[in-house]
Amino acid sequence: MELQILWAALVTYVLAGSLAIFGFVMKRKPERTVLLLLVLGVLLHTTSIAMRWERMGHGPYITMFEALSSGIWNLMLIYTLIYWRIPAIRATAAVVMPILFVMMGWMMLFPPGEIGHKPQVYHTVWLYIHIGFAKAFISTVFIAVGISGIILLRKIRYGAERFAHLPNDTRLDDLSFRFMAVAMIFQTLMLITGAIWAQDAWGRYWDWDPLETWAFITWIFVIFSLHLRHTYKTSPQIGALLVIGVFITAFLVFFGIPFVSTNFHQGVGGA
Amino acid sequence: MSDFPPSSITSPSLAVRCLRALASLKLTLILIILLLAGVLIIYYTKTRFIWALALPFIGFAINLTATVLTNPVFRRQLALLVFHLALIGIALLIAVERLTYLKGQVEVVEGETFTGQMLREESGPWHPRRLDKLQLTNENFTVNYTNSDGILRRVDTRNQVAWVSPNGVAGRSIIGDQEPLLLGGYRFYTTINKGFAPVFSWRPADGSAERVGAVHLPSYPRMHLQQQNEWQPPGSATSVWVMLQIDEEILSPDAPSQLRVPDKHKVIVRLDKARWELKPGDSIRLPDGVLVYQELRKWMGYDVTYNFTLPWLLAASILAVLSMAWHFWQKFMARPWNPTGNPNEK
Ligand code: HEM
């Protein structure tokens, strides 16, 4: 049942994304319908995750399938909220939805998994706070990626024509880096709460495990981008490339590292 | 009208020029790249080569000080200044931590008291050693297990301890998993490292006083197939092999269970070709004394850490986040979030 609801949610997202892409190609703005579909998709998805949580007794962070599902969920949740509140970013739907399609396809390659156990160190409220900030971080960068995509697409005529009604590149660049600034705050909070959790769980707040190290490297990348943009007054296009670079790094850290090593962080688990 | 000679206006003194160079924001970018390099060095060489991080941070401190002195931006933007200072504060605290920390491990048998001898440890050069002034008695502990998918999984660890702090205060606590014992600035964490310990008494042949000792067998259940260890009774010159043979099921493959000392077990002692199977109370004669097997207990491995900077580090980090949020708040409230397509809009 929960899986059927999940498929329904995914189909709704695909409809919303296709409609947005259709609008982009046809130079239409079906924004209200897209918003409705997004809200519906998020509601269905939330229901499915909640049902699975209830049944399994743990949140969606054990198997790769769960991690991707909850990753898609938080990207969509924050994206939908911003889509609703900040109409200036609505045109980004045609840029970001394809990224989600890729994630959905990737998720379907994995079995949902029925692992019913979570390690002892997961029994703490810091887990939820830490993961919450991590999700807020990547979702906020995701919106900046959408704006950056527009800036870059405008370099070709096809895109320039279709995005002509939007504010100029400088304004978009400013908006995109606002989201980067907010993302950086979430990311810093993620690092701090992660350190608190690690101190609680393993008696050390930092140990250079792969995930810690790469999360920190991503953070350095973010401050580098903010400083570079400030010091050299970089063009909107360079800014856009930096944002996309940060997103790719963050994405690999999120969905790559925890699943190539056997545990999310070293030290978790063991009898 | 200026009283200064014209030359000092057109070409500032060397010191001022140096300061301006040090305040360059391009230098900041280089330092950020150096920080990245430092992180990669630490990560890939697996060394604790702290200079790799210390150098960029010393650079940041100089760069930032010079910027505060010469660049009005920080005087205009207080929140941004507080943020950067908090960052330097964090770096300083980490440096202090590296100079004063202690990290180590110790194993204590149930009923035994730890009085400062660590199994392994490393510490900073300025560590204020107080470990020998405290006492920690491992009274008893339980570890619960469940089973899912046929795999044994540890649930929770609870350890009852009695302690005496360096200034003589005594007390008892229950610790385990996320809850360490904080004693005299040291944190004692239980670990997954725990096992069985046959306890022996040793009566030396030369008539000197009887002594008691315990063999720490390898971690259980992780090394359940290798429950043996070489051991020298306290004060003896003879080294024997001690093996534990467990004749019942302790951790169940299909029901929740608890780590406990097995009722049915044998302790096997070997010396060269000789081999003895012992039950509690049995004794054997070795070349330089008599060894009496008393009972089987459990030992717990503890991680011990000392780091007094923790609350300050947390405070500095929170200050950093709050001031950064404050900076961006001021910056973004000045202009709307929803730019329109109007080209005249600033
Ligand atoms: C110590 C060397 C550093 C100096 C001299 C320095 C200097 C500056 C300056 C002058 C600004 C521009 C303020 C403005 O006009 O808006 C700035 C912004 C900023 N710096 Fe640094 N910085 C340093 C290191 C760092 C580091 C290590 C971080 C790491 C978190 C960092 C994070 C930021 C952030 C987040 C901003 C805000 C950017 C924005 O408003 O868009 N800085 N810094």
C-alpha cells in the first residue's frame, strides 16, 4: 500500500515536471497547476513515508531506497514551499525537475529493503536535528541550482527567448546567492549538530571519517564561492557554475559516501 | 589643509603597505584553498599533521586582523566581524584542545577499581594529569541484544559504576551508550569492547602473599571463536594459555537476550604439553606457585577522553552561526526576495 502511494506521488511529480517543461518549451506559464500538482505529490509522498515509518519502526535512512526517497521528499517539500512563496523562482521548475527525474529513476534501481533495526547511536534527537539541517542545506542549494540553470540557459538563444520575462542575470545571481547564504547557515548548523551527536555517541566531536571530511570540504567550497564572488565580483555565469559545483559535491557526499562505506559514519554499529 | 608633507599622502609608509597587503581578500581566497589542501592531507595521509590546519588558521588570524585594521567593511558590518572573530576563536580553542587533550582506553573487570593505569593513551603536552587522583569501580553491567534477519544486534549497554572524584566526592552512576561519566574533567564512555574475565588467585611457592588477577579474554561476542589469551599470574614468571569453553547458549539467535556470565563453562589452562580443565575452586600447581581458578566475571572497555574546551567550542560555534544569520538577515532585508522583471529595479 505504502509503495502504491509512493508510485502515485512519483507520477504526480513527473506530471508537474513535464507540465513545467512543456510550459517552458511552449512559452506558457501553467504555474498554478504545477503548484497544485507539486503540493499533491508532496502530500502523497509524506503519507507513504509516514506509513512506512510506522510499519518499520524507523525513519527512512537505512537502505539506499529509503535515503533516496527521503532525499526526493525533502527537495520537493522545500522546493514546493519556495515555489509557492517566491514566485520569482517558478521558472526554475523546468530546470530542477529533470534532476529529480534522474533521482527517481535511480531510486527504482534499489529494492525498498526490509531492514528493521537501527543502531543504538540512532536513538537520539540529535539525529533528527542533524539530518534536518542537512536536508534543509541541500534543498536550499537545489533552488539556487534552478536559478543558476536559468542564468546558464540564457546564454543560448533558445533559453534567452523563453526566459526573457525574468529579472536580469545580475538580479538572478543575487537571488541565487541568497539561497546559497541561507544554505551555508543550514550547513554550518548541520556540522555543529553532527559534532554534538558524535560527541554524544562516540566521545569525539570530530574524527575525519569520510562523511565528516567530505561534508567539511563541501563547506569550504561554499565559503570559497561566497568569497570569490565577493572579491572578484564574478559574473553571474561564474556564480552559476560555482553553485552547480557545490550542489554536485554536496549530492555526492549525501548519496555517495554513506553507501560506499558500510555505515553512514564510522563507529556506527558493531556487536 | 593638511599639515602632512605631500609625500606621505601619495605613498603610505612601508608598514601601512605591508598591512594592506596582508589584508588582501585575495590572500583570504588562497588561505581557503590552503585549508582545503590541509584537510585533504589530513584525510589521505591519515596522520594528525595538525600544522596542515594550523597554518591556514594562523594565516586567517593575520589576514583578518589586518583587514579589521585597514578595511572599513568590518566596521560597518558588525555582525560580519563577530562571525569572523568567532571563527578565529574556534580555531584557537581547537589549538588549546590539541595541547591539553587526553584520549585513551582502559578495561576494568566487574568489581575492580580503576585508579589511573591506562591500557593505551595519547595526550597533549600540557595535559593536566589528574587520572590517578580519581577512582572508578565497575560494579556490574548489562548489554542487551535483539535479533533481526538472523543477525545479532546490540541494543543498549548499562553500566553501574561507583566513583570518587579528584577532590574526594564519592557517588554512583549508571552510564552507557550515549551517556558518559564525567569525572574530574574526564569522560568515561562504555564501548562495544567487552568480554569475559576468568579470575584467579595466585599463591607463590616462595610463601609471599597471595594475589588475585584476571585474564581479559578477547572481546565478546565479536571474537567469540577466539576466547583465549596468554597470561602471566601477578608476580609469577610463568606464562600460561587460558581458554574459555562455553557450554551453553548465551546470546540467542532467535530471541532477545542479554550478555551474561555462562553457568556452564570450563576454563582450560595450558602450559607446554600440560592441559587442565578447571571449574571454580579447582587449583593447579605451576613451577613457581599454585593457581586457583575462582570465578568468571565480565570486563568492560572504556574510552576515556579529556577536553575542557567542549562547552566553549559549542558557545563559539553558536555565536558564529548566529552572527552569520544576523549578517545575512540585515543584508537581505534591505532588498525584496521577489525581484520583478522590471529592468529599472535595482
Ligand atoms: C580570516 C580571513 C578572512 C577575511 C579577511 C575575510 C573577510 C571577509 C570580508 C571582507 C567579507 C565581505 C563582507 C562584505 O562586504 O559583505 C567577508 C564575507 C564573508 N566571509 Fe570572510 N573572511 C575571512 C575568512 C573567512 C572564513 C574562513 C570564512 C568561513 C566560514 C568566511 C566566511 C564569510 C562569509 C560567509 C561572508 C559573507 C559573504 C556575503 O555576505 O555574501 N570568511 N569575509
